[in-house]
Amino acid sequence: MKLHCSLWCSLWSLLLLGAGSLLLLVRLQDLTDTVHQLTPGVSGLVAPRWPLDKDVVTDSAAADGVGPPQSSLSVFSDSSVGSKQPVTKRHRKLLLKSSFAASSAPSGGEEQQQLKLARVQVSRRRLLNEVCAKYQPGVIERPVSRREVSRVYVEDRSRLLYCEVPKAGCSNWKRVLMVLGGSATSTRDIPHDAAHYTNHLQRLDSFDHVGIAKRLRSYTKVLFVREPFERLVSAFRDKFESPNSYYHPVFGRPIISRYRANATRTALRTGTGVTFREFVQYLLDVRRPVGMDIHWEPVSQLCNPCLLRYNFIGKFESLEKEANFLLQSIGAPRNLTFPDFKDRNPLAERTSSQITQRYFSQLNSTERQKAYDFYYMDYLMFNYPRPFKDLH
């Protein structure tokens, strides 16, 4: 009798477990379909020429969007911006893996946080597509050149493409890519110079056209951005207020020579002591005495977000939280989290909105307006508010 009861109990347990797993899969698919319906397909573009009429594009989806589960397939796939892709064997494995994780993970606050972050991604991609469709429709139909992917790093094992945006966490992102690729075991063991100069990371432009197209089509494309004025001030402080054997002679000397009256021989020889106003004068000069640099080039031109259609758009202001959400979603090792340390000029205070306001207060309203116009597409694409009330 006891044996008979035990067999029936085991059978009922198996049936309940199977039913529960089926319900989880159904719920996961429903959420995925919901995200697919949130953002209709829109064509992309690259940065327009100036001047532009200032448009306001609201980020309305953040409030009322319905987010997907933690699967990288539903959160970051191109299907959420209008292109239907077949569900491959790898996608099914990811779906089953995320279902198992959902069945064992605690519900409540953590799950709500994941859904919120997923909704934010849907909202940011929708906003970017709206801006792209308005200013340069149809550019998505043309071929991508090697130059347009020259800042994109490739990690084949995790099927990840990351566009390098200096002063927006790129050093730590390179460390993460090195660990994902197996060339390092811990992000904390990688010095700053090793992350930048001996990282053994491949760039997308190193592949042939077939390899580039294949990776753009099937890999998760990642972009992290930062408030444009804050990124500019961070670059200025790093390159011109700290000792630098490259930026002082290469950029500092021509900047001082062109924009400083009665410059001393020492300043002209060394290029040290560039002021923020002189730096902004150089930036806005259509006949710059020295070329553009990736540390202050607008993201809209550096990473071509409208042409490449990134799956994940993160922000420096919530870098650690969003980066870890991405790593979890692509199935990165559990012990790999995004590093939060600052190893270049570690004693210097991080550039904040308050520090940025202090630097820009050195400029007059006309200079601030011209700087805002220079970064206008970045402000528009990534939904950053105007940093000064008198800007238009």
C-alpha cells in the first residue's frame, strides 16, 4: 500500500513539474511577442549636416512599454526593431536556459528590475529609430564601409560587438571583452595600458565584407553613451590637465598657437596649459589647426548608430547596472561582473554634472550654444536634456 502511494505521489510530482515548465515557456513566449509588437520597423541614418531645426522626441515608451524576460533573444534581437529573424537551435537553447533560470530565481524585486531594464532598452531603440527615420531615411539600405565599423570590437565567443566610446567606460569594457575572449581571467588583473594597447581584441574592420556582414546580422551590437558635455569635459581634464606625452605636443601646441594671444615660448614649445575655452574654440573651428579625435567626436559620427542599429544602448550614468544586465542576458560567466574601478588618474574626482557646469560657466552663451549644436544629434538620439536653460 505504501509503495502504491509512493508511486502515485511520484507520478503527480512529475506531472506538476512538467505543467509548471510548460507555463513558464508559454509566459516567456508571450512576453517576447509583446516586445516584438512594441517597436515597428524603422529605417536608420547617420549624422546630418548642420544647421538643424531643433526637434523634441519624447521617450514615451519608458513609461508604458511592456518588457521582455531575461532572455538575450527577446531583449536585444533585431526583431524588436522590425526585422524578423528565424529561431535557430542556439536561440532555443538560450530560451530553455532562461526558462530554467526563471524557475530557480527569486521572484519579486529582482524580476521587476530586470523587466524595467528591458523596457528601457525597447524605449531607447524606438526613440533612436524615430530620430533616424526623420533625418536620413533609407541609409540602412546601403552597404556598410570598413571605416564605419572601425571603432567596433568583436568578441566571437559571446557573439558580441562593442563600439568604443572613449570617456564612457570603454577601458573597463575592453577588460570585460578580454575576459570573455579568454585572454585574461580577471578584469582586475588588466592594467590600463594593457586594456588599450595589448588587448588582442579584433576590430570589425579587420574582417572581409562577408565576415563583417555576418557579424552585424547575427551578433549582439552594444553601444554605451554619456551626456555629451560631461563626456567633453572628462576628455579635456584627462588629456590636457594631466601629463600627457601625446596630446600636449600634438594638440596643445597648435591650439595655443592659434587661439592664445601673446603665448609664452614655453607654452608654444610644450603645449601644456590649454584652457577649456581654447579647447572649445578649437572644437568649433571649421578650420581646425589639428584634426578631430575620438575622445570628443560625437557618438552619432563615431559609432554610426543609425546605420548599424545597435541591439543594446546603455548609458554611462547607470553603467554598472546596465552592463551587468547585458552580461547576464548574453550568458556571461556568473563570476564576471562589470568593474567599477578608475585606474587612470585615480586620485582625480570623476567628472560629474556639477564639474561640467563649472567648466561650461567659463564660456559665454554663444559659445555654449555652438557647443550644444555640435553635439545636438547626440542629445537628440539618446534623449539627454538640454544642460543649460538658455540653449535652444
